[in-house]
Amino acid sequence: MAELLCRMLHKWESDNKFHGVKFGRFSPPISHLMFADDFILFFLANSEEVKNVQHCLQLYGKWTGQAFNMDKYGVLFSHNVTGSTKSNIKSYLGTKELNKKTKHLGLPLFIEKNKNTSLEELRKQIKFPFQGWKAKILSKTGCATLIKHVITSISVYAMSSFFLQEGWCENLEKMA
């Protein structure tokens, strides 16, 4: 089913019904990212494109019988979008505006200039299992197993999405 949605989005984009967003001067435009049953759409913030994207999603739902979970729906705007345009788009889509600290699959969508600030919660997730009373009653072998499991599962996922700075990784090793 995700393949159908992907093809529909590509077709509608090639028909100029909506346009992807460039993240760099020389980068190609990106209209969507998909991971399992989650997806993120990128398009210009104007009423025509919003209506076209909404129509594409409704058509997909009609063809497949799948409905989108509107509770998970949200929009993010660039700083160039005016307040009235934001209001119009949010009311048309019937959704809320997400903030810059929004997370997707447990990781932040946006990284601040200081990556350590953005990834502080990730560090807390890694540190948490070692602070409780349960960690204190584990044998050295049990503690080593817990450390290996927690640190590798959480940090590998983060490393597949972000370039973690050397100092951040060194602090991670100190916790182990």
C-alpha cells in the first residue's frame, strides 16, 4: 500500500499539482519521506498545493480503504510563512501546528546548532536504566548485559539518523 501512495505522490508532483521542498541550494526537491507506515510530506505553503495534497490523500484512502489517523497529523511551517497563511492551512486541514521540538520515531525532527541540547533526551534515555534500584542489584554480568543492550539499541538507531559528535559518544562510553 505504501508503494501506491509513493507512486501517487510522485505522479502528482510530476503533474505540478504540488512541489517538493529544497533543503539546500543545489539539492533536488523532496516531497515525501516514508518509513514503515509513517510518512512526512513536504510541499509549498499555499492553498492550491494544500488542497491538492489533501485530495491526493483522500483519493488514496478511498482506493485502499485506509484512513489517516488525524490525531497524529500535524504541520510545520518555515519561518517565511505568514501567520494568516498558517491559519488558513491549519483550518483547511483541521490540524495543529507542531513545534520545532517535535519528534518522529523518538528522535527530534530538527537539530539545533548545539546537537548536545537536541540529543539530551536521548542521553537521558540511555542513562535511565542505570539509575534505578534494579540496576544496583544486578550482578556485574547482568549490568554489562543491560549496558550492551540499552546502549547499542538506542544509540545505533540514533546514529543511523544523525552524525553523533565524538564528545557525545565519549560521554556515552563513560556511562558504560
